[in-house]
Amino acid sequence: MSIRVLIVEDESLIRWSLRQKFEQLGFDVIEAERGSEGSDLLAHKQFDLVMLDHKLPDVTGLDILRTFRQRDHDTPVIMMTAYSRIEDAVEAIKLGAFDYVPKPFQMDLLLRTVDKALETTRLRREVRELRRHMEHQYGFDRVIGDHSSMKQMMDVVKGVCMSSATTVFLRGDTGTGKDLLARVIHYNSERAPRPFMNITCTAISEALLESELFGHERGAFTDARTQKKGLFELADGGTVFLDEVGDMPGALQAKLLRFLEERTFRRVGGTEEIHVNVRIIAATNRDIEAAIQEGAFRSDLLFRLNVVTIDIPALHQRGEDPAALARIFVHQFATEFRKDITSVSDAAIGKILNYGWPGNVRELRNVCERAVLLCKSNVIEEEDIVLGNMGVPQPADVGNMPIPAEGLDFDQLEKGLLEQAMAQSGGNQTKAAKLLNMSRDTFRYRLEKFDLIPKRRGD
Ligand SMILES: Nc1ncnc2c1ncn2[C@@H]1O[C@H](COP(=O)(O)OP(=O)(O)OP(=O)(O)O)[C@@H](O)[C@H]1O
Ligand SMILES: [Mg+2]
């Protein structure tokens, strides 16, 4: 679709020269000679850009702009003004003009301003669209649960969203929805327009984690060729989600504690104290009290994190919720895979309600996905619900794994297994290491060997 420009200008020569240029660029040009005509067009038509003369025979460009901005905050308006009236141009900017160009204008300068205006507006609209999408995607109704424990929990979540609480601690077993809740909290709070950044504290080495969180100055360490801002700085005004905080290395726990207490920090290798306003949402599926007993977690940090604590109940404690969740997941996957599935049989629901769900909602969701794929009719039957660990070979089988006649690349095999373990554990290195029966250090060493250390995720 071509760009639609309105030119409001009484001097016909200027209108003519602008039209020439814009039409060369493929724009759709509409002209107005008088101010009233321009106002009329603005009131009834949509434009992508408005070129507005300051001095018109009937009204001033500023008047037009003022009225227009009461209805439309988006469409870029570029004022055209004589050199002698620069103070009016300043006024125009205050009223929401994108910029002004002095007359007589240099065409290339004007076109650069036009370019910038269109690009800025496009980006602004895109960001707004994206935000609307996220806010919709992470509305409160995304969190499904009718059980009283879930209702109570959601009351607390809603309270947190409205509050100015800057620290929130989410506790719950794997797959209970910590990640989901962190996003719901962000996108339903005043912070929604600002960034949501997340980082998994176990996924990277201690030194890297520190520089990811706090940033670093140029030359702080060998690879630090330029200054880099950390998540706390990038998320200013928004939220930082510290996942698996229970596995954070000890030295960093002390630094996080200092940050939580003072809300200031220094970049690695830096001396300047930087102050930011971020909400920290920390999460863990670890028994943090036991970790304190073992000396793996600082009690003063727990005390700091515990300002608002949300304990997410395990799925098996949520009464009939697994059934409701299953019906919704089945419906979602059926739509996604274009399968005509209308219901879940009573026997299947019985099986779901009798199971313990060690992997909580994530496991239930996976089971439903598989059920929809397996289902041959339009009802999910008991046998479509496959529970327990699916198809994990026992250690004895692994040793007997046949080597293909043409041989195999051992490095590729190892790399593939590491990647699978990371994917299966949702990026949690401790769990991934467990899957492969090795220590976290060994696992991390191998990840580094294959350059598989995950990059920062931010959104
Ligand atoms: N109450 C809920 N309603 C709907 N979907 C949910 C709910 N709880 C969790 N889910 C979904 O279940 C999956 C797992 O949730 P999530 O990743 O938030 O768990 P988690 O607590 O962060 O797990 P882990 O400790 O393993 O990181 C996601 O797909 C999430 O959208
Ligand atoms: Mg998670």
C-alpha cells in the first residue's frame, strides 16, 4: 500500500514541487490550499504523513495541529515554516509535530525528515501492536484454575500487579506455571510498556551471569571489547525475571542481595553507581530452606526475596483442575492440529484425575498434545492418555545401542544428547545434567566444549 500524504500549503509552487518529489517516491498525494480544507480532510480521511504550512490564509497551522492532535496522536506532522518564525516551530513541536523544516527548504534535508518521521511512526505502531498482543496473550485468564487455592493465589497476583512491590518470589514445583505467572504479573502491571527480561541463573557460568545481570565496562575482562549494559539497566522501568534463583552461585547471591537492598549496582569493572527501577521476580522450584541448611543459599537473601511470596500449588493439590485444564489443552491442540475432537471421555478424565502429575501443568499439557495426535475419533479416550515417562531407554539399553554399519560421529552424538537434555529440561542445566547422569560442572564443561551455552533471552 502506498503512503498517503496530505500537503496543506497555500503557495502553489511549493505544493507543486512537493507533489513532484513525493510522487517520484510512489506516495499518494492529496493537496489542500486553505486551512479549513486541510482540517476537513484530516477529520475525514486517514493519512500516513501530513506536511503542514504554518502560515495559511484562513487559520494557522498551529491551530490545525492542536485540533488534530486531540483526536490523533500518531500520524506524523511536519511543519513548514519560514526562517523568521522559528519560535513557532518550537511551539509546533510542543503541540506534537514530529519536526519542522524551514522554508525555502532544501529538498534532501526535507526528505530525510520525512523518512525519519515515517520510520519512527512505523516502529511506534509496531511496538504498540506487539505490546497489545503480549497483554492479550498474558491476560489473567491465561492462568486456568478454579480450585480455591488457585483463586486465592490469583487474588495475590492481582494485588501484586496493582502494587509498587519491587520484589516478588514465586515458589512452586517444576511445571506449575512460574514462568507464566511472571509474565502475567509484568503484562498486567504499570510496567507493561517497559521491558520484561528473563534469565535462567543456572544456564550460564558465574562470570557470564554476573556480566549479563550487571553489564560490564570496556576492558573489564579479556573479551570485553566494548561496554555492555546488563539486564538490570536494560529493563529499567520494567521487570527482570530471575529464574532458578535457588541455583545462583554464592558470590552472585551476595551481589544480588546488595542490589535488592540498595537498588544500585556497578557494572563489572566499573566504578559508577547506577540506580535503576526494576521489579525483580525471582523463581525457584528448589526447596530453598533445605538449600540454606546445606549452605548453598544465603538466608539473608531469602529474607529479602520473601517480601511478597507466591506459593504455587502442585497440580495434584488442585482438586478437579486437571480435568478443566485437560479439556482446554485438548481444545487448543485440536484447533492447532486441525483435528475434529469434540470431547474427552469420562474414563479419560478419570485417568487424569487419578494421576499424581509430578511434572505438573507442563506434563499435563504434553500428555494432552500427545493424546490429540494419537486420537483416531472425535473423542479422547482413556488409551489416548499416555502417562509416565515415555520411551526413555534404560541405562542398560544405551550401552547396547547398535552402531550403524556406516559408523557414526561420536561428537555429533554427544552434542545431540546435550541439546536434547537441555530441551527436555527447559534449559535447566541441573535437571539436564541429571538426565544424563552427570554433575552440573561436568555437564557445563561439555556444553562449553560444543559452544552450547545459551544466549540471553530478552523480550
Ligand atoms: N494455570 C495454568 N493455566 C494454563 N496453563 C498453564 C498453567 N500453569 C502452567 N501452564 C502452562 O504449563 C507450561 C509450564 O509452565 P511454566 O513454564 O510456567 O512452568 P514453571 O513453573 O516455570 O516450570 P519450571 O520450574 O520447570 O521452569 C507452560 O506451557 C504454561 O503456559
Ligand atoms: Mg520455568
